[in-house]
Amino acid sequence: MGICTALERAHWGVWETLADVSPRSYSVAVQRAGGLALLLPPDDASAESPDQLLDLLDGLVLAGGSDLDPASYGARPHEQTGATSPERDRFELALAHGAIERDLPVLGVCRGMEVLNVAYGGTLEQHLGAVDRHRHTPGAFSDHEVRLEPGSLAARAVGAERTAVKSHHHQGLDELGEGLAVTGRSLPDGLVEAVEDPERRHVLGVLWHPEEDERSRVLGTLVHEARRVTAR
């Protein structure tokens, strides 16, 4: 299972340098479900030609992280839009396009759901402002509930039509990407929290962080689907 990493400045011991970073909760969730976690750092060569990398993968996780560069969806930056990583954007959008074309199982988490929406031609709301009840102080998650459409991939992955989630974001979806369906909304404000492609085997985006909840089935469902596809 490929997990896209962030590109961030990191500090450990006496060192401070640019590093490829992934919260361990992603790889642990994949491993707990019986999968092998392969971390994928941004790579311009793979962004230009992602097939060689995708050949190695049974599934793809587009992980959370920094804001997308608004230029990737034809917008100007909002004053509240944070630091961006165009190199990461190029890489993940290329992998998303390639994985979707192959019908490879894909899960987008938080930023990853936004990447999926942009890959499908959609746009983002760069700052939710006063309606943003989905984050607290830096490093803390907001707890709220999400209602999922009956029979949807999102509901099947979660194992229920209503669930408590952990989230931390200040952006959301604006124009929905062509081919995506909204299958989850937050309670009580109705913010889009889950999208999926009903024409694909397993393309799901969630705005919350299932990797932070040991009881969540979302990453395990992705691993199960990837294993089932491989067994064919």
C-alpha cells in the first residue's frame, strides 16, 4: 500500500533539514490490517511518468498535510491559505490520475480528499472562516459526527451510516469534481465530509482522519480491497 508523504522541515537531535514526513499512524493502520506500507516521497520524475511507481502498488493513500497550491485548480491564493508544496501537489495529482485510470483502490484523507476533488476537475474553498468548527488549536483534533449515505462506499468502509470522527482542517470542497458523488456530510453543519466515484472499484475521499482512530475500519477496508484485487 503506497502512502504519500509530506515534504517538511524537520528537527531531530542536532539536525534540522527538509525531510519526507509521514505520521506513523498511517503505516500502523495499514500494517494492522495486514498490509505492507510503502512510503512515497514527492518525485518529479514519477510525476511526469507515474506508471513505473504505480506498477509496484496494490492501493494508494493520499494522506493529509499542507494546503494545495490554488494554482492547481485555477484560483488565486486566499490570505488564509497556508504554505504550499507544488512538488508534492504535482506528484500526488499524477498518482491520483494514474491510479483512477487503472481502477486501483484509492483513499484520500483530509488534504487527500481535496487532491481527489482537484484530480476530478473540482475546486476548493480555501478558508471556511466562521463556519469552520472542524479544527482546534494546532496539533489538536476536533471531534464531531458524520452522516453517510446508505449503501455508499463510505458507509461500507465505516461500517455505519453515522459515525464519530476526528478532523483538523480549515478548507473544504467548493465545486465538486466531475464524476464524484457526495456521500457524507458533517453534523450539524452539513459540510461535505466524504466523496467517492461510483464508477470505480474503490475511490473514496474522507475529510476526517481515520488513521487517528484505532477502531476505524476505513484504512482496513482499503487494504482488504487491494488484497482482493491482487488475488484476481
